[in-house]
Amino acid sequence: MGRFDINKYKVPDPSEVDMRATKQNFELFMGAYGAVREKVGKNRMPKMTQSFNPISATPQREYDGDAERFLIEREIYMPEYEELDGLFWDGYTAISNPLRQDGTQRRRQIFMLRYVYGINIQAIIERTYLGKTTVVQESGVGFLQFCKATELLVTKNETKPLVPVD
């Protein structure tokens, strides 16, 4: 075997993935992540710049008395927030397209629009001027890369079929 273990980083083929279970895991994760973001006083979904880069979570100015008191009250939720926020950014940074210039940024943008902000495919097409096939493929690959990195991905060999196949 070579020095680079390809199986550690390989995203499984979509036909090998139990998409129903994976999407359920993703929805549970995003629900918990959104709730804890609200508990610590942030917007439910992470803000992004126009180029879909994350906006820094720490402001550049010192807090005044009211803001500082607010943060202290929310301190009990910070460990959970830091854990889920770290998982989210691990998944987000795992989304990549190494074969095309600007492909990573485009794939991340489509993933965020479709799966995080819940925008439908037609609206993404109109917003990004891409074709339907491209949006569906890019969002699907981005979704699998995110779920693989956050260990939300469930393969078909990990689940039992409801109806036995002969």
C-alpha cells in the first residue's frame, strides 16, 4: 500500500449511500446547530460574505456592559456551540473541487444555498446562472463531502432494508 490511504478520504459513490438516513442525520445536526447558535445569541444559520466565505465570529471592537453581560448569561451553551460549530466548519472546509479553478467556491456556494439556507434548485439556477444538472450534481457531491467529514454519512451496508431483496 502507498503512503497515502485513499480510502480514508474517498467519498463513497452516491449509489452506496443511504441518502434517507444521511439526510435525516444532516437535518438533526443542522437543527441542533441552529438551536445552539440562537442560545449563544447568533443568527440561526452562519452568515457568509457574498463570495460565501465565513464572516468572522468575533467582532473587532470591545463589548460594552450590556453585551458583556449578555455573553456571560449565554456562557453555559458555549461548549456545545464550539463543538457543533467546529463540526460545521470541518464539513464546510471538506467541500472541494480540486479539478476546476474556482470549483471549490462554487460547490460550497451551491451547498450553502441548497442545504443550509434551504433555497430550491430553480432559485439557485436563477441566482447563479448555472444549469440544473450542474446545480444538482455540485450540491449532491458537496452534501456527501460535508456528511463524510462530519461523520453523518450512512452507507447502505450499515442499514437494513425494510423489504428483503431476493
